[in-house]
Amino acid sequence: KAGVTQTPRYLIKTRGQQVTLSCSPISGHRSVSWYQQTPGQGLQFLFEYFSETQRNKGNFPGRFSGRQFSNSRSEMNVSTLELGDSALYLCASSFRDSPTYEQYFGPGTRLTVT
Amino acid sequence: AQSVTQLGSHVSVSEGALVLLRCNYSSSVPPYLFWYVQYPNQGLQLLLKYTTGATLVKGINGFEAEFKKSETSFHLTKPSAHMSDAAEYFCAVSPNVNSGGSNYKLTFGKGTLLTVNP
């Protein structure tokens, strides 16, 4: 069974631009979560989607948004990029919306903002 | 709000030595607890988890952790370190839904980088 895939793996953008990252969960998984990983702040929760609905959102500005499609694939978008948005963005999928079900993480998209 | 503290951002051990990575949590009720490992340029892989039942949890690659409610701890151990264990380890918690919590996010500690010396 294929794992969680994230595209692109690496991305370089300029301040002020916007970016869209994509995540394809494991087949059959309906829950997708996004996390931002930086050396200073560590791993921080961005948002979680289940059946195309955002059910929880972390403490990030409105420039960060996401969506989930009917096939459970998810995208996140960051508008008006800032230097501080440089990070590894990780997507995780889970079979069900339960903490007892393992979250499977993708390899991440490394975003560099210059 | 929940929080996780990992004591020691960097732990160095010799090959064959005991590995002990410390994790303490803060929560009004015992949460669900997890340990993840991250190898360079990769995502996170679940090592083990505690939800209910036996407080000593065994995971993959010979790791285990013990949930101690009185100490609000969930330390990760491995009797004998191997070179392949070198990686960054993250402790995480999520709310216990049986106590009315929402299960939709993991709160991570800052991570502990484990190096294994030959």
C-alpha cells in the first residue's frame, strides 16, 4: 500500500508570493492533518480535515488555509509569504478520526521563502 | 491546554548502551501519548502509543515506554542502542476523547536528537 505522498518535496518562493502544497493520503484514509516544523517552534498543528470538513485549526494566521477534496486529497495554501514561513510542512493521514488510530506522515514539503 | 516537555534536546549514547529519552506532559486528564521518530529528510514514524490498559507499552525496533500517571511521564527506553537508532525523537499527546477532549490534533514536544557513538 502506498504511503502518504506530498508534492512538491522542495519549493523556493519569494516574499509576498503564494504557494499551494498537496497531500495524497493513504488509500482509504479520510482524515488529513497538516503540521509545520521549524527549528525554533518545532512541530505545530495547522489544521485537520475529515470528509472535506475542517474540524480543527491551530493558532496560525488566516494566510494559512486548506481544503480537502472528495477523494480525501488535501491542499494547503499560504498567501503573502513571509520569511518566517520557511519550514517543513508535514501532512499526516489516518483511517478514522480517532486518536487510537495511527497517523501516517508523509515526507514533507520543504518550503524556503527568500 | 496540553503541553509536552522533553528533557534534553540532545542525548548521546554508546552503541550497546541503554537509551532513555524523557517526556513529561501537562494535561488536566491523562491524554493519549505517542512517541515518533524522524530520520533525516523523512517524515515521522510512530514508534509506540499509549491509550488505555497496560502502562508499559512495547513498540517497534525494540523500544518501549511506561506511562506513569503520578509522575505525568512517558519516558522512552531501549536496552541496547544500535547505530541505526540515531535520529530525532518526538513525544506527543492528544486529548482523551473519553474525557470530552477533541482528538483532532497532536501536540508535540521539541524533540530529542539521539546520537549513537560506535
